[in-house]
Amino acid sequence: MSGPRAVFRHPACIPLLAWGCAVVVLVLVAGVRGYSPWDSATWSRWDSEHYENIARNGYDLFRCSDEPTDWCGDAAWFPAYPWIVGGLHAMGLPLRGTAVLASWVLAAGTLVLLWATFLERRSGSAVVAALFYAAFAPGQIYHYSVFPLSLLTFTTVAFLWLLYRERYVVAGFAGVVAALSYPAGVLLAPVSAVWLLAQSGVPLRERLRRTAITSGLTIAGLCILMIDQRVETGRWNAFLLVQEKYQSGLHHPVIVTLRVLKGGAQNLSDGRIVAISVQTALVTVVLALVLAHTFRRRPVLGRLDLLLLLWALAAWALPLSQAVWSIHRGQAVLLPLAVLVARFPSRLAWSLALAAVAVAVWMELYFLDGSLV
């Protein structure tokens, strides 16, 4: 037997098939747009330069030339991804090409990890659709570019699964890497703390011990960041100093969502704004469906359902509550929502997967043209 049915006789191929399709689409779109998919510069934009500079030279911090009262430099970007790339570069590998390769390999690893853990190596139609949704999830282009999103999602999936399987120490170490990868990785500390402390069937002393191990190790990632920046820049608070000039503040995520959706409807002539609005709409619909599905299953909800839902709500709210963030990039952290998409009816799961493909292609076009940061 050959063709698609033969693939499904070997379920281990399914996550790699989804990843391969994502890569083919990325390459084709870049080629059609006039960018060489084999040139690593194609997958490097804006903030990518900060990660490349950290990998090459470490952190720097200095007074801004245009506003001497502000601080500039690359200290506002997290180090785990550039540390990995920089380590490989020190072995003689090209810096930017290695960064792209690392992102692509981690993106594949995330899909394989999702399938081998939460999706239990199944090959049902809804599971396959969920893997394709994950391969093209909102913010997809940042998983395949010189950005740390693929590292974050890989370590997030590992953390949540290990936490659920009560491997607290190993989960904590995954949390360290996640917390050093991207600001959203720090969310794993409070999410795990709330989930562990809410387990009423476990003695309080044991709950506190588990929380101290898992959440404490994750918070240690931030301590490592502070120590490293103190050594490299002379400032414990280098991250906050650079962030100050962006004037970030707290905002209600629902209000921000409505504002983004309204902006798309009012600026139909601006394709970039419309594309971001449509991606935000897709994220909102998926999360709303997840909440509705969870509410319907409320009498039979398990610990895993609660953990995933708690994480999803926190990961959704964070980029929206910080208006200075690039919302469309922050939505890339929600890739593990694919676990809950797999629980939808097959037709619905495939509809969401196809919608994700269309949005991913649309957003890639603006990324390639430099319209997205």
C-alpha cells in the first residue's frame, strides 16, 4: 500500500509529516515572494538581530544616543536560545544558519513531543488535525525564524507533561530553560504553583514541597538571567532598564482583543493590520471553543484538563495585557493548545487546522516583507 493510508499505518511519521508540510509551505511562499528559502537572512527580521548579537558577543547595555536618559542594548531579550546558538557557533558553525536550523529542529521536536506525550501516539483523524494545527499554529513564522519561540514551546510541552506525570525535578529543569527562553516561560512558575497547591487530596506539606521544587526551579531561571546580566553589564536590573523606555503597562486582555479586532475591521485597506486581526480572531475562537468544550465536560474534568486550561488562559492573557508587546508574536506561545484541539470533533479540528494554514501563509508574507517585528 502506498500514499496517505500507508503513512497512517506508521503513526510515528504523523508529526514529521505535519512538520514537513509546514516546511514545504514556508519554503514555497518564500520562493514565490522572491526570497531564497536557503538564505538564512530570509528568516531573520528585526529582533532576530538582538538574539544574534547576544549569541555572538553577549549582553550589552548603554545610554541611548537619542535619549540619554534611557537605556539601550540587547538586555531586554532572553538568553537561552542565543546561548545554544552561540555554543554551536563557537564550534565553527555559521551563526545565523545555525540559529535557523535550531528553530526548525526544535519546531519538529515540539510536534513529536506533543504526539508522544499528550496525544498518546494516536493516529485518529482529530489527532492528525491537531498536529497540523500545531504545525501552522498562529504565530507560526516565529517558530521557524531566528526567534526563541520553538525553544519555548518545546520546553513548555515538556514541563507540562513532566509536571502532570509527577516528575517534579525534571519538570523544574525544563522550566528553567523555558524561563530563560522568553518572558512567557516565566508563567510556568505561577501556573504550576496554583495547580499543585490546589490538589486538595495531597497533604499540605507535600504540596508545598512539590511547589518549591517545580516552581522554585523555574523561578531560578530568572535568577540566572539576573546574575548573568550583572556579570556582563554590571547591572542586576539590566532587563528592566531597557524595558522602561517601552512604557509597558497592564491592560485588560479582553479589551485589547476587541481593540485589535475592531482595528482590522476599520482598516481593511491595510493588509498587515487585517492579518493580525484575523490571527487574533482565530486564537480567540480556538480558546472560546476550548472553554466551551471544557464547560460541557465539567463533571468529568481531570487534573490534566485543569492544568492545560490554567496554562492556556495565562499564556493567552499575558501578551494581550502588555500592549507594548507584539501581540501576533506573543500568540505563538499558544501552540500547545493543539492538545485540546485534538479533543474536538474531527471536522471541527480540521476546520481549525485549515484556517491556521491560511493565516500562517498570510502572516509569512508580511514577515518576509519586513512589515512584522
